Amino acid sequence: MRIGELAERAGTTTRALRYYESRGLLRARRAGNGYRAYDEEDLRLLRQIQLLRDFGFELEETRPFVDCLRAGHPEGDSCPASLDVYRRKLAELDDCIAGLTAVRERIGSQLAKAELVASEPRCEFTCEGSTET
């Protein structure tokens, strides 16, 4: 299939495919007329890249998964290098979650203080010469 068809089937752009190719993640063959030619295996690689990108993986982090598929494994995450990337990503997410949890606790504490102050009775001052009705 040509680049436009691959892009359409994968729900991406030809520009993205060219970029992946420039990074060595996709390898286009050239047809006799010079056009890029892809097959179902390329679509499979592309879907693996997209899935990982949807999970928040950087493009370079997808490489071990692509290499694993190219090596003939049924899944991109069945190789030790892919598992290492998963472990690093989980550790990164755990750190992020811990940081966000700490910020949430601080904001919750600030909110509780602010609500306490807001609920205290206030003295209303009146200006001299003003009349209350």
C-alpha cells in the first residue's frame, strides 16, 4: 500500500509516517515508480507506536517494541528491552503521581484554612454618619 493509504488506515498523517521513517521506526520500501510501499506488517508496527504514544510514551521509547515485533515476536512487549521500558515508565508515573498527591494535599490544606477563615463571624463596620435601615 502507498503512504496515503497507510496513513488513512492508521488514522494519522503522511507527515507523521515520514517522520517515523526518518527516525528509523518505519522502513518504507520503494516501488518501481519510486513511491513508498508499505504492507500489513508496517501497519502493525504503526499501531504499536500509536498505542504507546497514546499511553504517553516518547517516540524513542517505542523503539524496543518495534524492534521486538520486527524480530518476529507476536507482541511488541514480549522482549526484555520492552519490559525495561514499561518498568521505567511505571516508575516515572509513580513519581508523577506522588508529586501530584503532595500538591493535592497542600491545596486541600490551604482550602481548609481558607474555608475556616471565611466561616468566622465578621464585624461589620459602619462609617460615621451612615444610617442603617
